[in-house]
Amino acid sequence: MKRKPKRSASRNGRPVKSLTKALRILDALSDSVDGLGITDLSNLLKTPKSTVHRLLATLEAAGYVSFDAATAKYGLGGSAARLGEQLNRQSPLLTFGAPLLEQLTQECHEASHLAILQGTEVVYISHEESKEPVRISFGMGHRAPAHCTALGKVFLAGLSNSEIVMLYRNEKKLKKLTPRTITSLDRLLTEVATVRREGIGEDKEEYTRGLRCLAAPIRDFSSRIVAAMSLSMFKHKMTSERRAFFREALLRTTGEVSERLGYQPVERIGG
């Protein structure tokens, strides 16, 4: 009798723990400007230093991280950079979105971000910093909860209420990051209804204190929301006049990206 082959991790649904930790290291390094040491990573990942050291050694050997002897810190390596370059070449979203992201920041003088949705999190795939002395920027690969970000609310607005309830079926209460964070699913559904009506999402210091954001959807040829673009600024800059300006610039830019992806808005027939 032949023995049945063991099912792979991808088929039985169990993630490979060491690989998950290695990917979390890459995520942490992508968010760091000056690099991170073993102690920093151990604290961030809540993982023993010995384990972190072994994973870093493997990643370094493969070229995905590099070690700076002068600072004793690790950063992303050449292999990670090549993956980013390849993604830029392969992704129409980045090909069309990145230049317009830069244009949006030049026009509005505020940080802009491009993101996709993965589960209940938004993942930042491109960003453009403003020229202000104190800057706001969430780097490529940064993850944030959908329920408390302008970007996330835009994605949720593309789903039905029943789909949103199913998405959060395992969460009794939404995670609270600031005093303004929405933690009730009912309140989130009300907020999402507003986004559907106005065509734009807003974060009023719900993700980070002192930070306001506006976001708009990017659609493809099938009218599906495949990405979202945002503007982020300190709260004192969000006056009613500037909000209207930001909103118009954002909708114009996301509309242009959507058209390049094949989206054709439905023209209303008026009498």
C-alpha cells in the first residue's frame, strides 16, 4: 500500500511560522528609516534575540537584508530592492499611480499614499513625501487597520454591509488606536454609508493623533475598487476651504488613474 504524501502547509492552511517571522522582519525594516538592531527587532516582534539573529542571517545570505557594521543595524538589501523594481515594472497600478501620486503631492504640498486592501488591513504600496520640514510618511509595506483609516473606509465602501460584517465576524470589538477611533461595527457601517454617498473617505485623528487624511477609490475596467489614494496632513491644515481643494485634487487624480486602468464611469442621462 502506498503512503499518501503529507499535505503541504499551503493546502492545510497552517502558515510556516519561521517564514511568517522573516516576513515580519522585512516589514519592520521597510518601516524604518535608519535601520534596526537585533534588540529593536526582538522587541518589535516579541521574539527571542537568538531566533531573530538566525532569521537575519538567513535573510542576509539571500541578500534581502544588509548589515551596517558602523551602526550595528540591519536594513533592506539588494534583493528586496530588486523585488520592488520588478513590481514597479509589472504593476500597471504603480506604473500609472506613482507619477500621479507625485503630481498630487506637488499640487497639494501634502504627503500622499497609494494602498491596496488585504483582509482587514490596508497595505501601502507607494508614497510621496511633502517638502515640509516635519513630514508625514508611511513607507511601502506599512500596514494599517481598515476601520480607522481613510484608505480603509474607501475599500469598505466598495463592499456590501453583509460583506463587511463577514469580514469582521471574528472581532468582537474593533481595535482602538486613539480616543477618536471607531470601535463599534454599527458606527463603522454608518461611516461607510457616508463614504459611499460622498465618494471620499476621511480619517479624523482615528489612526494617529493630530493627523487627518482624505482618500478616494481607484477602480479598474470592471468598476471594482482595486486601490485607493490618500492625502495626509496635520489637523491644523484641514480647514474647510483646504478640505474642498484637497477633495477636488484627490478625486481628479484617482479618476485619471482609474481611466488609465480601463474604468469608464457611467454617464447619467438627465432631462
